[in-house]
Amino acid sequence: MVALSKLALVSAVALLGWAYQATRPPPPAILGPPGGPVITSPRIRLKDGRHLAYREEGVRRENARFRIIFIHGFSSTKENGFPVSQEHVEELGIYMLFFDRAGYGDSDANPKRSLKSDATDVEELADALQLGDKFYVVGCSMGGYPAWSCLNYIPHRLAGVALAAPAVNYWWTLPANVSRTAYGKLHVRDRRTFWIAHHAPSLLHAWLAQKWFRVSPIVRGERDAFTAKDWEILTELWRKKRESGQIDPAKATQQGTYESLCRDATILFGTWEFDPTEIKNPFPDGEGVVSIWQGYQDKIVQVEIQRYVAQKLPWVRYHEHPEAGHALPDMDGIGDKIIRELLLGDAKLGANRSCRVYHTPNVPPVCTSACARSSGTV
Ligand SMILES: *[C@@H]1O[C@H](CO)[C@@H](O)[C@H](O)[C@H]1NC(C)=O
Ligand SMILES: *[C@@H]1O[C@H](CO)[C@@H](O)[C@H](O)[C@H]1NC(C)=O
């Protein structure tokens, strides 16, 4: 008996020790000398002393007609850019600003990172680079949640927002059938990982680091997370980027996965302090566009939740592509369409402001207003 209880005690202590270790975040790698990852980009200093790294593209800021800030996705950096053609950039006079989100690439980690700080980072970046009172924001994939944050926290600074395959949270306030259907479509390994991100965020880092169970295909960017078409588009894209030598895939998480990937997942899947479906229309007089672009076949971002959110926000223009998956913006010319609509509104597309388009396979487009016919293809 004595031996047994000793064993139990030792096991309990060992388990506690493991849990304590597991829940303690590893210290972030401090960028720059001495000994930290080398900083290779220009950076601005934020009010709290952190730095954000950025990259400018397109026409010169002073001569630009439109200024856009792009928010990158999961495990990505500012180097990944956005698929808008040079023709469009020149024709429309677009200045493009890419930046590394806090904890990614050359931007300092933010131990206090939150939905709100991700929006104020964008605002401070815009001010440091003198983009003026208003600017455009494009959020891709995981960069979609900071774009929602911008709509919620800094709507007065926005000229327009495009969300391209924006990430969704299965714990938003959703009708049970919507969350059940969407969650049920996920791979069981994704479900497990997202569940931990929501219910036990302090264990997520240990979960992603452990080797006994295979973790989420979505988090790992594995083949299972993509449609065949996505995979074709993305492998080609990655090949080109590798050959050009411009992108170092290790750069995104050079400060460790805790400050980059884990924070992303725990903020996205955490309990939000605002409900995206209750955000007020930032452009009540129709002076700007807010759009969501979603592929019907996307395996990473489930269409059911996107549709529900779009339906609740009549001022959002919802575009659903029947054949697209998560690589939607990289499909032929769609990146250009996203940008054109964002900047020119309906002027050039010939669509109606109140237009909302729903495309589903084998079903003719459904639109809540009479403007469907003039709304373009996607
Ligand atoms: C959920 O239920 C509502 C109301 O019955 C229905 O209109 C909607 O299509 C359902 N959504 C899903 C994803 O099942
Ligand atoms: C835009 O849609 C509204 C509502 O359906 C309609 O009344 C209006 O005539 C449309 N305008 C144009 C220019 O198509």
C-alpha cells in the first residue's frame, strides 16, 4: 500500500511538473543582436516600444491614388504579397503596404497581443508611414480576423475592406446547425487542435510540439487541408517563390511558434470581445466597400459560417466562387477583381451597391436585390 501511494504521488508530481512546463510559454527569441535572428527589413516603432517590419510596393506613396494595407495569413510574412497585376497597380495608381504581424518575421512579438492590438498596430503603421486619414485594408485567410478587428475598432480610419477567404471562429455566436455543419466538415485532427486552442489555449504550444499524436493538417499546411485545385495552384506558387529565392519559409516563425502561430490560433479561436455580425456599417452613405470573397470548396474556411456572417451584415458584399477553395485570390485574375471592386466600388464593375451574390454549384446565382445580372462573374 505504502509503495503504491508513493508511486501515485510520484506520478502526480511528474504530471504536475509536465503540465507546469507545458503551460509555460517559451521565451520569445529576441530579434537582432546579440545572437537573435537578423532583421532584414525597415521597421517602425510603435507607442509601446515594439517594432513592426514593413515592405512597400506599387506606385510611390506620394503619387498614389489608393493606399492599401495588406494583412497576411497564418505562418506567412509580408514577403508573400498579394496577387494583383502590375497593370492594375499602374492603371489605378495603387500604393501597397505589407507588414509582418506581431511575432511574425521581423516584427517584435507582442506578449499582450489581442484582437484590439492587431487593429491598433495597423492604425499606428498607417500613421507612421503617413497614409492619411483613411486607407484600405485587405485581410487574407488568418489575416481576416485582424481585418474584422479593424472594422470593429478603427472604422473611422477605413476607406474600404476586402476579406479574402477570411478565417472563421467556430465559437462565434452561431446557430447550432451552422456551427455543427461547419465543424463537422473539419478533419478530426483539425477539430482536436481547434478545440484545444479554444478550451485550453495554454496547452496549445505543447500540443503542437508533441510527437505522439498527429496534429492539424490545416495548422501544418498539409495536403489534406486543400482541394486538388488549391494544391495545384499553391505548389506552382511555392515553386516560383522558391526559384526566385525571395522567400525564406523559415522567416515567418523565426521567433518561435509560440509568438506567431499559437497566438494566432488562440486569438482566432478564443472568445471574442465583439461579435462580427453586430459590427455597424462603416459606410452608411455607401462611400466605401466591404467585401468577403469565399470559395465554396474551401476546406480551411467553411462556407456555412461565411454565408451566415455575410447574411447578417447586409452592407457586406459577399462573393462565393463555386469552384474555388482556399487559394481563391490566387486563381486567375481574382486578386485583381478583389482589388478593383474594393477601390472602384460599383463604378467599373457595373454592379449595384446593394448587390449580394451567392453562387452555389448547379444553382443559379441568388441575389438579395435585383442587381444580380450586372454583378460580374464571381
Ligand atoms: C440552419 O437552419 C436554418 C433555419 O432552419 C436554415 O435556413 C439554414 O439553411 C441552416 N443552415 C445550415 C448550414 O444547415
Ligand atoms: C440598384 O438596386 C436597387 C435595389 O434593388 C434598385 O432599386 C436600383 O434601381 C439599382 N440601381 C441600378 C443602377 O441598377
